[in-house]
Amino acid sequence: MAKFIFVTGGVLSSLGKGITAASLGTLLELRGYKVIIKKFDPYLNVDPGTMSPFQHGEVYVTEDGAETDLDLGHYERFLTSYTNRDCNITTGKIYNHVIEKERKGDYLGATVQVIPHITDEIKNNIRKLSDQYDIVIVEIGGTVGDIESLPFLESIRQIKFDLNESDVLYIHVTLVPYIKSAGELKTKPTQHSVRDLREIGIQPDILVCRSEYPLNDSIRKKIALFCNVSKDSVINAIDASSIYQVPLLMNNEGIDRIVLNKLKLPERGYSLEKWEDIVFRLNNPEDTVTIGVVGKYVDLKDAYISLNEALIHGGIKNRLKVNIKWIDAEDLEKIPSDKFFEDVDGILVPGGFGDRGIEGKINAVNYARVKDIPFFGICLGMQCAVIEFARNVLKYDGANSVEFNQKTPYPVIDYMNEQKNIKKLGGTMRLGAYKCSIKEDTLAYKSYGTTEIMERHRHRLEFNNKYTEDIVKAGMTISGFNVERGLVEIVEIKSHRWFLGCQFHPEFKSKPTAPHPLFSSFILASYKNKKDSNEKGSQL
Ligand code: GLN
């Protein structure tokens, strides 16, 4: 039977609970344990699929098509295992199921209550699939003290008594702030947060203390004393230069050894080489490359977190530091002037919804195509590439996606039949992994090195096959295709130095340990472009 590790957060949000859980998972995997991480979120949305990225950051999509919290992206980037739809549970999902059961009469006349019915449902979800793993890490969203996370905390309190004591471990992530005027690190917020946790019956076994400066011995002693944990269980999570350094820092603090001892699991040999190499490459790049990302949510970096990471992974692969220049698509709505792109080696248009900034994105594609700058279009970015090509190469005046103009004379991007009558927006897009066949002798084939791939989707609209012949004749290649559904998945322009648009989201499957081939290839092409431009510049 699996052992369970629960990760809660105190003091304030954004302390990196997700990265802590993922890093611990990495270390336990390196020690040969089969690990999965789940996230329990206290909000009422059934899933984050309908939430704006401005509110909630990126919506991460799993292989089996669940729209989930962005922390699942971290779990997949750090671990070798895939997450799935049972790995992200919200209060909305729990209540939905309990109310459904109540309406069916499954509770046989009982008064349905938070305790035990909601807590039982939460515990069932914690245990689901656990028999396939050695260790299940469960991250509880929100901060201890929030009203809405109480049923989750009550459930994880109970679970210790359902199982054996050595099968359950509680880790609490807190903040030890540095107060400039006093010149000191302060432990009081941590003490209060642990007191709140103990009030609801949970005694943390390990404290992960985020701090700007190292915790010295006396601070560790003080925290241990006031929070009722042993001193070596006070783990210092000092601010790291990269999230990929965190597993190494946590290993240095001994967290994996302490966890295994407390769970009465053998320590087993391990090697950190893979992660040391990643951090070495990040800290010692041979050169830099700059990618201009033209999007709508550029002020909120969490909205493009997987994309951001996948670009960094492409840099790791090529030993390059990737600088990302975020460009607001609305600023490009008039003809994009060179000033936006003069310091950019490659242009990327990511996924998105709604028409805000859409003409700016199409202008960015045009700029990249005409000036022969490496271009990578993802989902909406691919759709923009097709629209631009139809308008400016085929001279289809007013060509558009019906998402933005229902009356366009040239609907080059359109809804498939199954999407036409959809009324409920939650969970109804084309979601999750689909097969894609790759044509040989194309950029896609050169990048992937195979003819069959699986990539994840999250969109409603598709390339309109009515225009395939015209578009192909005019010089756009369809290099990726979903045979079962007859859908275009990848387009490229052969005469261009690197121009590729894909209907799926490759960024969801990139890991620092296995950078995605399209990102690696795009970064390399952008770097070559930089070198060529520098050479041209020096010849003038
Ligand atoms: N809005 C487009 C669609 O629904 C693209 C979605 C996306 O980029 N994820 O098809």
C-alpha cells in the first residue's frame, strides 16, 4: 500500500508549495520509488478550465484531457510519471459528485453533511489509484486559516487514523521573512501558522521554511521548539536562482532522507547527476538567444508558465540562455515597427482565446514570414499563421477564423461539426492527447525524428480542410495530420528558414530532463539566425 505525504502552506500564498512537492517527488523517484503527486484545490469551479488566465494562470492539460491547475505542469516537469484527471480535485468536483449521489438516493435516507460525506469523498479521491504507487504526495491548495480549505485539512487529519501512523506524513511550507529594520529573520509567522494547523489537529512532521537568507542554527532551534518538530526537520528552502535547483537544495537539507526515515522506507542509493547537469547548463550557457513572445496575457507570467519552461528547456538542450521578450499583441495592431523585433532572434505566438490583440498576432506572423525570422505558432498561433498566409499570400481578403469573424468570406479556421452545437463551455473543447502522423522530409520530421507522435490539445477550432488544396499550392506544407479525424495538426513553410505552426500544445510535454524537440529545434534555428545577423552586421 502507498504511503501518503501531505503538503500544506502557511502565512501566505505563492511560497512554492507546488515546487516543493515536485522537488520532493523528484528526490524520492531518484531513490527508486514510484511517486505520483495530486493537487486538491479549495475553490468551487469543477476544474480551472473556465477560469481566465488573468485570474488563475495557465490551465494545464493532462494526457487524458483534464483541464487542471498549473502545479500539475510542475509535477510532470519534475517527475517521470504523467498526471491524469484524478490528480486535480477541487471542492466543486467533490460537491458535484456528492450532490449527484444524493439525488440518486445513494445515501439511503441519511442527512448528507460535510463530515462525514464530503470528507469521505475527499479521502476516496486521495486514495484513488494509490495502489499503483509507493508514495502519493498530496498538495493542498490555499493557505492554512482559509475557511474554504477546512474540509480538506479535516480529511487529511482523519486519514492518519484510517491508516498506520508511519504511512502518513505532514509537511508544512511557511515563510521566515527578513525584516530589514530589525536586520533579522522572523519566526513568528511560522509559529502562528503551525499553531493554526495544530488547532485543527494536524501536527506537521517537517517544516519547509522559505527565506531570503539562510536560517542559522539558533533560528532552526527556535522554530523546532515552538512548532514541536525536531531540529533536523526544519528544512530551509532558500530562494533559488532556478526552480530546477530546488531538488538539489532540498537534498542538501536532507529532506528525502528524513521523509524516508519517518515513513519507515529504506533509503536506497541514488544519483543527482541528471539534475546537477541541468543546473550546470543553466548556470554556464555558451551564449544567449532572445525570443519574442507575442501574446495577450504577457503581464502575468503564470499565464504562459509551461511555454516559458519549454523555451528554457530548449535553451538547456542547446547550452543557451533564453531571454524572453514579452510583447503585448495589442501594441502590434498597427503595422509592427522594427523596434519591437530588432533585438529578437525568433518570434513565437502562443495559444489564446478571444479576439483581443488578434490583428497584432497576425502582424507578428507576417513580420516573421516576410523577414525570414524563425517563427513558432502554437494553437491560436498556428491559426494566426494560416490566416496570415491566406490573406497575404493567397490574397484572400478578409480571411479569418470564425472565432473572430463569423461572416468572414474565407473561414480558413472553423468549428468542426461536433463543436457547433456546444452550449456548455466547461470541459467541452478538443482536449488531451491525440495521435499525429508526421510527413517525412519536413521540419517536423527533422525535429521529432519519427512519423508518429502524441500531443495534447485544448481548442475548439480547426484548420478548414476546404482550403487545403489552395494553401498547399501556394507553398504551405501540411506536415502533421490526424488521420482518424482528418485534421491538420502541423503547418510549415519550406522556403522559410524555420516556420512552423502546430494545433496542439507541445509545451505541456517538455521537461528539463527531456526538452521538447520542437522547442529545441526552434531555439537552435533562432540562434543560427542571430549568428547570421551578426555576421551580416559585421560585413556592412
Ligand atoms: N481559440 C482557439 C480555439 O479555440 C485557440 C485555442 C488555443 O490557442 N488554445 O481553437
